[in-house]
Amino acid sequence: MKRILIRSGKSPFRVASPTEFIHQDLIGTNTGNLLFSDSAHKMLTTPNTEVTSNGIRTNPSAERAAEINEQYDVFVVPLATPSARSSRGPWTGSPR
């Protein structure tokens, strides 16, 4: 079984109250992020996969990266709108 870690505020199968959405920033400050992450989570969920949400914020340490590499086969980062900082990178063909 493929183990997939997805950057998202919550699983689309978990119901959250409006208060939780606001206080825990489950939409990542952008409702498009919620739509993209929910869609990606649902599309990746199959009988042969286990999809886990890691939340919007994560620990960027080398230890956490090693843990993710050990425990998961794939790390998915669905983005509705890339940040201005990352959208100017050489991979987009945009000028820096």
C-alpha cells in the first residue's frame, strides 16, 4: 500500500466548525488551498493508498524530513496559488 502525506489543513472526510477553520487556519489563508487539497486528497484516496494530512504548517527540520522519507512514499503539496516568492523561481521560466 502506498503511503501518501499531503500538505492540507485537514482531511476532506473530517468535518470542521467555522471556528476551527478560523482559529486553526485550516484553509491556509486561501479557500483555493482548501479546494485543491481536498480534491487532491480525494483523488489520491484509493483502495491501494493511505493518505494522511500533515497540516498547513510543518517542521522544516532535517529530522522531520528523514521521518517523512522513512514513513511515506510520497509527499504531495497541492497549491492553489504559488507564493510570489516561489513563483519567480527558475522552474517557472519567470525572471527573478
